[in-house]
Amino acid sequence: MEIGKLIVLTGPSGVGKGTLLRALRRRHPELYVSISVTTRTPREGEVNGKHYYFIDRKQFDNLVAAGDLLEWAEFAGNCYGTLKSQVESHINKGDWVILEIELEGARQIKQTFPEALRIFILPPTFDELEKRIRARGQDTEEAIFRRLERAKEEIAAAGEFDLQIVNDDLEGTLEHIEGALFVPVGC
Ligand code: 5GP
């Protein structure tokens, strides 16, 4: 059986990971993007089972206790995790699976899936990141503050990743990611 590949995409909140993933999926529909569980309240337009599985804290704790999460972390006051069954079934089918997760989760994956390709997306500048988070208009001032504080910690850890890409233009960033994923075999 062909075994698939695991790709981890990490970067501070607001850096544009969601937009990049949507564009990647359009260009490569064979890529499977894992749907995480979270205790965060859905934002306007977010759909349960599409963007996340929205669950409460008790359900989340049960998943952790049962060992059903491949990785999990607390982020800006909410819990997020990757369902082990979802990733394993796709990997075993030979699919390429992408996890869009924060730093602590990416560190856990390095331990459990050392062969995963881990990519860190950086903003062009910190000011630009703050502007993007504010432009979303979806978070309270307190949530914005927490996300920016966390962003500083995450950016400081970018060097732990296999690849760092500055997202200053969507097309260029996509091509850079594609270059890392679809490395030509043999010569
Ligand atoms: P947001 O609330 O903006 O959707 O996500 C906040 C952060 O949580 C983002 O950095 C996102 O990548 C991360 N995240 C989303 N799902 C998961 C997950 O399953 N595990 C971990 N560790 N982080 C996640």
C-alpha cells in the first residue's frame, strides 16, 4: 500500500494560511486538508464540519483522554486539535494530508511524525500582520492582543521548521510551497 505524506503549515494568526490553503486546494484538489476540532465559537460564515468541528470543552477533554487527537494545543483561550483517525485513514490510503496548525501542535507532530514536511509562513512585517488581523474585523480587542502576543512567540520559532516562506504575494508564496511539495523525482 502506498503511504501518503503529511504536510504541516504553521504561521501566526492572520498571516494568510487559510487563503493559501484554499488556493492550493483549487490547484491540487487531490490534497486533503484535515478538519480540526475546536472549542472556539464559530465566526460568521463558518460551517461545522467544513471549517472546524465546533465542540465544547467537555467533548474536547474526552477526545484528549481517549487518545483520539494526534496533537492538540490551547491558543488564545481556546483548544484546537487534530483527529488521529482522520489523518491516519487518509495517510494509509496514500493521500497527502495538510494540517494547518499552530506552533505547539507542529512541535508535537515533529515528535510523532518526524517525516512530515513542516512549513512556516511569515508575514512581510509585524505591522502588516496586525493590519491583516484588524482588517478581518472578527476578533475582540482582547483576542487581537492575545493573537499578536502569540504571533511574536511563533515567529521567533520559525527556524525550527523545514522551510520558512514570507507571504508577501499570494502567487509567489504558492509557487514556493508547490516547489517544496512536488519535488521532481530522480534525474
Ligand atoms: P483560528 O481561531 O484563527 O481559526 O485559529 C487559531 C490558530 O489555531 C491558528 O494558528 C490555527 O492554525 C490553529 N489551529 C487550527 N486548528 C488546529 C489544530 O487542530 N491544532 C493546533 N495545534 N492548532 C490549530
